[in-house]
Amino acid sequence: MKVIPTAIPDVLLLEPKVFGDDRGFFFESWNRRSLAEAGIDADFVQDNHSRSQKNVLRGLHYQIEHAQGKLVRVTVGAVYDVAVDLRRSSPTFGQWVGFELSAADRRMAWIPPGFAHGFCVTSDTAEFLYKTTDYWSPAHERTLLWNDPQLAIPWPLSGEPLLAAKDKAGAPLASAETFA
């Protein structure tokens, strides 16, 4: 597995070794030993799968308690994926990193605990899979405002985003609950 650093050192892009021939392809989408060798020693407890249409924007989500690390990937289509560092003790607090993930490139991303995470769909549809290191905890779920001017994330939308009510009502970074 190839590890590709991002502008925030704790967020990693992972490029699996893909074996292909005239029948199709094969790759390991998760291997505990390979991830540990890449510096990711995570114990995953839950898998999630979503399907969304173009211009759906999901996020920026995090859990203030029971913080989740996420190993994310796209199996159909493409998304623009974003992670925002919400760890006050981090030198990259309040900074974000964004990148494309697609079924075509088969890259995955590691989003550690302490980050808000979201994505917008750039293809006609996309299926997004992610493993989490802790269970969903609705009482502790928080949403960072996707269009906070302080963050100034240039979401690659073609029109108005399709948002859930909780995403429309997210808190700006200045007043969001964050991590120590």
C-alpha cells in the first residue's frame, strides 16, 4: 500500500496495490497489518455505506465524545472529501484538507479522531463506504458549518448543494465544540 501525505500530516491518502487482468481487478481494501505499517493502528467497529446524487453535500460531521477515526473510500462515482482539524492542541487546528476520491483511482483516506469530515458528490451518483473506530453516538454528534467563511472551503459544486437539515444548521468554527 502506498501512503500519500496530505497538507495535514495526520490525514493520509492510501493507494492500495491493485491486481488487474482481463477478468477485472482485485485489491485489499482493508488489511490491519498494512495499515499498521502505514502508521494507522485502528480498531474498526462499524462499517457505513451511503449512496448520493450529484451536489449532495454531507458534513462536516464529528462526535465530540466517542470521536471516530474513519477509513473512507468511494466504490461508485467520485466525491470531493474534506477533513477539518478540530484539535485545539494541534498545530493545524482550524485547517482543512480536501481531495478527490473516486471508484476509478481506488484511493482511500484516513481521517483520524478529532476531525470533522464531509464530502460532496461530483459525479452523477456516488457510493461512499467508511469504517469507523467508534460507534455512532447521536447524542454526541456535531456538525461544523459546511460554508463557514473562516474555513473558506471551495466545494466543487455545480449549483446549490443538497443538504440535510442538520448540515444547514451547522456551527461555524468560532463557536463549534472542539477537542482539547
